[in-house]
Amino acid sequence: MRILFYSIKDFEHPYLLEANKKNFPVKMTESALGTETASFAEGFTVVSIFTGDDASAPVIKKLKEVNVKYIAIRAAGYDNVDLQAAKENAIQVANAPAYSPYSIAEHALALLFAMNRKLILANDQVHHQNFKMNNLIGYDLHGKTVGIIGTGNIGGTLLKILNGFNCKLLAYDIRRNDDLVTNYNANYVSLEQLCRESDIISIHTPLNEQTKYLINKNLISIMKKGVMLINTGRGACVNTTDVLHYLESGHIGYFGADVYEKERGLFFHDWTGKALNDDLLKRLLMLPNVLITPHQAFATKEALGNIAETTFYNIECWAAGRCSDNELYKPAINYSSLSATNNL
Ligand code: NAD
């Protein structure tokens, strides 16, 4: 079973090589999957993709034409894959769920602290030998109201961490997690109440038709003045134009994001010294109360190891004629045995 890895970054190599226990023949390319590059997959049974790859219906059709049978996503989110098209073309798709919810939850917390305690500004000032701290005043996290939107693996992990800070925890999800209520003081409320009452709001939903622009001017306008908004989910879960408007008016106090709705083709590349053809991002980056990181929340050693292990686990299942428990739709194949050994 030959595997083509798209969008490979240098730092992934050792983890993937280590996880390839069955020595599948692999090829790695830095190119992203798209209409222009789908033909690279000719001769490969499996393609492995990341968040910036385009696996929309036309691309899936091209993959089918070159006989690709499986897509192994090296990520938890799969908003970039048209699952219906995959199903229609009998291409099986599996992701790497819950590879390390800590890595993303802790990154959301890092954004929170860096913005609240003005760490970037302090570091800059100190390096210029300015040791004054007039503009470095933050607030105690203790006792603040934090709203978590999406209380799955990552949002739930962040909620548990924040419970240790004695925050008042508001939660919103289409599925309630009773463990968070019973053991971690979560209080499920409506999205409107969460937005009205929270000092800090952190977004952890997947991107889909229901969550696209979930956070928009209607909800932002009822948020507390000075609210801190954090997004490590997917860029388009917030309407960035609305966020910019409310940042510029001073209504949003801080915006921290690891994801950006127009990040494809931009993030994961070095644009130093080149013109940035994105006015929205340029205006965001000019604001001192905005902290953007380049989709790096998953980038811990543990997460990278687990992503690689899960990716090869999925591929090993397929090679052995089994269904992986990470498949994103039930394939119309009568597998003789189902495996349930993977809990990564
Ligand atoms: P998860 O499936 O465990 O949790 C997602 C939660 O969102 C679930 O509880 C689900 O019920 C809830 N949800 C779905 N639709 C909703 C809606 N319309 N309204 C409210 N809640 C809704 O997923 P996870 O592992 O916690 O990951 C969440 C997302 O984080 C992923 O889909 C991915 O987009 C993103 N992510 C980002 C990074 C990063 O590096 N920045 C890394 C991993 C995942």
C-alpha cells in the first residue's frame, strides 16, 4: 500500500518515519493537495493530508480518477474534506481525533495569559531596556467568567484546567457533557447568555454549516465591553470582519487566534519580505490587542507523535482489510472484523 503525504513539514518527518512500523512505501511532498496536485497521487493507494489541503468534491473526483482508495487526515478537524463526495467515490476517510486535546487547550490558555498579562509587549520593552510597567496591567484570572463554546475533547480539557483557576465556567454545546457539570463546575447555558456574561470566550467547535460565522456581529454586540475572544477551532467559526470592526470600536478588548478563515495557502509558509495580499489580516495584525499564531496549537511533541501513530494505525487497518474506528463515514464494505484497539 503506497502512501503519498501531502503538505509535509520538516518537523513531521521523524514522527511519521518512527510510526511507519510496517514499512509502507511512502513519498512525502511539501505541495498541498488541490486540483493542480491531485494527479501527483497516481500510483498511490493512500493520500495523507493536513488542514490546509483541499479535498473538495472536484479534487476527490481527480483522486478517484488516479485510483486513490483512502484519505488519512493528519488532524482532528476535517472541514476541508467533502465527505459526501468521498462516499460517492468510494474513497474511505479517517482522521486523528483527540491526539492531544492538551496541546490545543494549553495553547488557548497561552494566548489568554500572553494577552492578559501583556507578555509580548513586556518582552519587547525589556529588550529595548524599558523596564517601566505602566502599560502592562492585566487582571486576575481567578474568579473571572469564562465561556467555552464546544465542550468536546479540547473545550472540555480547557474547562477542566480553568476550573483549577477558580473561574466561573459557562458552557455551550449541542451535546451536554454531564461529567463537566458534576465534577468541574460547568454551567450549560444558551449561547446568548454565555456571550452576555463571559469576560473571556474560547471557541472549540468544528467548522461546519452550523458553526460557520457562529460568532458574528449579533453575538459580539451583546458581549461585555472589553471581552477577550480566543479561537483555536477553525478560522471561519468567527466572522473575522465583524471581529475586526468590534476590535476597532474598542468593544472587543482582546482577540487571540491560532486559526484564520483565509489561512489556506498563507499559513505554514514564510512570507517574510513579500507583500501580504490580505487587507483583513493586515488590519488585524496592526492592532496591539490582537495575538495571532500560525495554526501551531497542535505543535507539541506528544501531539505530533500521536498524530503519526493514529495516521499509521488507520492505514494499517485498511491494509489489513479492516475498518478503522476513526473512519468519518461508514464505508459500504463488509469488513470481516472491526478493530477497536485505538484510543489515541
Ligand atoms: P470534539 O468533536 O471532541 O468537540 C467538538 C465539540 O463541538 C463537540 O462537543 C460538539 O458537540 C460541539 N459542537 C459541534 N457543533 C456544534 C454547534 N453547532 N454548536 C455548539 N457546539 C457544537 O472535537 P475537538 O477534538 O475538541 O476539536 C474541536 C475543533 O478544534 C476541531 O474540529 C478542529 O477544528 C479544531 N482543532 C484545532 C487545532 C489547532 O491546531 N488549532 C487542533 C485540533 C483541533
